[in-house]
Amino acid sequence: MIFDLQLVREVAQRLLGASRVSIVVHKSPDGDAIGSASAFKGMLSKLGISSTILVPDVMPDFLKWLPGAEGILVYDEQPDACGYQIRQSDIIVCLDFNDLSRIEKLGHFVGDAGAYKVMIDHHQEPAQFANAMFSVTKANSTAVLVYEFFKTAGWLQHLDKEIAAGLYCGIMTDTGSFKYSGVTSETHRIIAELLETGLDHTAIHRDIYDTNTENRIRLNGYAISEKLRVFPDYKAAYIFLTEQELERFNYQKGDTEGLVNQALSLAEVELAAFFSQKDKRIKMSFRSKGNLAVNRIAKEYFNGGGHINASGGIMEGSMEEALAKFETLLPIWVKEKV
Ligand code: 5GP
Ligand code: MN
């Protein structure tokens, strides 16, 4: 058992007695964030507990099929309703993030709230804001930790194919469809149990990966053919897209997801980055192979963080400045293998 039984019991008791429960996930929510939240909400619902999922900003369309997604409160769209919900909650469950800065303005409400706060997360260096912390950095996804929470709480008897779909979505998306090194035999045992609920895993893969728009694949094609730069000496590559380029292809949230992995898929490349511009800020994604720690790159130089092989950051300034900074630092990173 990876979690402290007493702590899980305490949280379970508090949830069972709560009158208002909020489930919060990070900005730019991904499959693990929304999948975990969907599963958590589904399980609570089975136990007779109603809950509301909150996200800082709008979620990508390819996750909207998840059970419970239709009722999600988006802070950017309904700030007052979100503020009210958080203030009135007696429990706030924070999934797939470990620092209030990852939920932007919602972070102030959660930080100030008198609610009992629970964190279930797998990122490095958790901040201390939760009353109950379930932080396991070697876990391949938050979804496996949500599964472990259910198991420890004795709730798995309620697992059904809707709850299983959220967990499957979280594990699948955060493990690159079960290929990353964090996948273990235990991961596959969990997946087996999820499949036994009658879950339609083929439909999940299709709903997530085969829902491209024409604009999206054309944007990706353009990015790879025109906006990829490779640095063989440093085993590095990046792709960059300006705001105008994104607009030209009618960019929708999620459209550039996975582009950074295209750069990393080059045989000789060990460090890949993706830069995109919005207003006067440059958002970055970093990926690496092996032991090159891109979370340190993101944290030390680009106000971000993440995992050893997948991280992100942000910088105020122009695209040229961001690219120049990245290129200047390449020789250092490669020499030190950060
Ligand atoms: P992505 O490149 O998919 O946006 O992010 C990859 C991973 O990097 C995320 O799962 C998250 O852990 C981390 N990450 C991305 N952006 C940020 C950021 O601005 N701050 C921190 N601390 N982590 C980030
Ligand atoms: Mn995750």
C-alpha cells in the first residue's frame, strides 16, 4: 500500500460527510488532469457525494467526452461562480498539480479557502498547501494515484466503466500510450482491472487521438516542414510558432499538443522544445530522452517545472529572445547533461 491508511480514511470520512466538494485541476488541463477529475467525481457520485470540477481555463475538445466534463466550471468563463464554489466548499481535492501557481487566479481562492485541502499528484517538489498530501513523484500519472486512493479507501467495488474511462484516459495520455519508462507491470494490472469493467478502450484512443481537424494537421505539417530547427552538435531540436501563424490555422487549444514529441522523435535528438507565442508571452514545452532533466531547465531558466523528461515554462518577451536564450544555453546543458 503506497498511501498512509489512516490519512486515506480521514479524507474518505471527510468526503462522505461533506456538503460541498470541489475538484480542481491545473491550467491547460490535459488527459491526466481531466481524466483523474472525471474518475474522482464519478466515484464520489457512486458514494452519494455530489462534487464540482473546476479548471482555470478552457479544456480541449478531445477531452469533452469524459463523464462529468459537461458540468465543469471554467474560471476564465465564470470567475464569480468559481469563487463562490471554492469559498463554500468544505473539501477541495487538487489533482495533477502541486503548487497553487499552476491554477493561476483560482490559486488565490484555493489558498484563502477555509476548506480541508487534499492533493493527489505526481510532480516533483510539492508545495505545502494541502492538509492531506498524496504526492508520489515516481507515479506515471495522477490517475494511477487516484486508483490507489480508491483502492486504499475500499472503494474499488464501485468501479464502473465510466469511472474506469477517466482513469484509463489519465494513464494512457501521461504514459504516451503505455510506452514511457514509468510504466510497470503494476500499471498493466491496473489497466487490466479497468478493462474488466467493460470499458471501450478503442473508443477512448479514437476520441483522444483521432479527432484532428483539417486545420490542426495542416498546422502541424507546416510547423514540421517550416518551423523545425535541428542542432545536431547538441542533439537538440525545436519547433516554434508565432501568434500570427497560430491564427492563420485558426488555432484551437490542444492543436499543438504532441508537436514537441515530433521533434524528439528524431533519432539523434535527445532534447526537444516547442515554443508558442500568445500576447507578449512565450510558452514552452520541453522533452528529453534519457537522464537529461528538462524540469531543471524549465525551473532554472523559464519560470516553469515538471518532470525529468517532460516539462514546461513561460517567458515574457519576444519569440526571438526566447529562441536566443534557448540556443545560448544549449552548449551548457549538453556539457553538463543538466
Ligand atoms: P506541456 O509541455 O505538456 O505543457 O507540459 C509538460 C509538463 O510540464 C506538464 O505535465 C507539467 O508537469 C509541466 N509544466 C508545463 N508548464 C509548466 C509551468 O508553467 N510550470 C510548471 N511548474 N510546470 C509546468
Ligand atoms: Mn499528470
